[in-house]
Amino acid sequence: MAAASDESISHPTLIGSVQRALRLLEAVGAHPEGAPAKQLAREAGLPLPTTYHLLRTLTHEGYLRRCNGVFVFGAAADALGRAGGQRHRRQELSTALSTLGERLDAAVYFAVYREGEVEVVAVGGTPDRPPVTEWVDFRTAAHAHAIGQCLLAQLDPAARKEHLSRYPVKSITPFSVRSKDDLLHRLDTVRRGHVAYEQQEYALGTVCSAIPIQVGSAAAALAVSLPVEELHRLRSVTARLRKMAEATLTTLAFSISI
């Protein structure tokens, strides 16, 4: 019984503190130029001593900062806002890719090369054309899939050499490129043709293509995958993807910052 009593006492106290802190943050948010403690206490409906205590705590944790006698949002609160915006933008991008996937009857991917890593930002698919399962980390297997090959082909020689020193070429499936020389020859072909094709090099039963996307200075790629039985469709689907990409470029460019 004692444990239950302790729990009933502590939880309302914790929740009440959180509620008061949230009301205070809401009051701060209503004043982009900031507001003093007394005004915030009044608008949040809090006693002034409680307000001072919460303001000190929130300032110490980085959610608020004091500037010329008024309180404004701090870096931690700004980071929360950016995270929410990023999730929203990522969802918008996934929706755009799903629309592309429905029109192409294929799974569609958008990826960037950022800070030395291959990053698949978003994917879109349909129940009949689901995205490939990432059974080997896409970052370590860039040499074995069309997305990675397309991105590596866009790097300068020094960046490409540095990447391959961290992630050496190795077979993922019986169809994967076998050596660094084979990969470099493949990347030359990708650069000339502005498209990367691969057949079951990353995932058995799947074929894929990727095209470079010009959005700012970042290396980026838009890709599709199909069941191997539909290899005959891959080139025509890729051509359609290239034409459709222009309508999606605004969303993709905005999403580089995700």
C-alpha cells in the first residue's frame, strides 16, 4: 500500500510541473520579441515565485534564453521546432514519391550523399511494389546498388577514394561488382549515361535504376526498383521517371535540408 501511495503522490506532482512549464512556454511563444517574467507569470496563470523557478530551469536547459530582460525561445526549443518541421517535410516527400510510384507502378527512392554517407531520405511504394528491404546497410553497400553507384559517380575522385577506403567493395549477392576496378569502370559508364542500372546486385529478385538529380551542390539521386521478372520495363520506367522528376524537383530540393 505504501508503494501505491507514493506513486499516487509523485505522479500528479510531476505532471503538474510539466503542465506549468508548458503553459509558460506557450506564453513565451505568444511573444516573438520576448516578454518579462511578470508578464509571463500573469499570462500563464502562475505565481511569480513558481514562474521564476521554471524560467531558471528552462533557461538552464536551453529551452529559453534571457535577452535584455525578456525571455525568448532558446536553441533547444528551436531544435524541437526544426525536428517537427523535418518530420513534416519528410512525410510530404514520401507522399510525393508514393504518387510517383503509383504512376510508374514501381517503388521510388530519393537519396543524397551527405557528410560522407549515402542517405536514403524517403521512399514511396505500393502494396504490389514495396521498397526493397534494407538487409545490408545502404551506407556500407553503396557499390552494390544503383542509388549508391549514382551518388558515387557524382563525387570528385578524392571523395570517392575516401568513401571506398571506408567501405571497400565486396560481394553482396552473386551478381555484385567484384572489385574496385570493376566498380570504377561502372561509375565511368554511369557518368557518361547519367543513369545507373543494376540487376540483383543488392537484392536478389530486384532490379533498380537511379538518375542524378541537380538540387543545389549536394549529390542526389532519384531511383526506382522492380521485380526481376519486369526487367524489360526498367528502361522505359527510368525514362518516365526522368521526365516526371522535373515536377518533383521543388519538393526534392527543399528536402535536401531534411
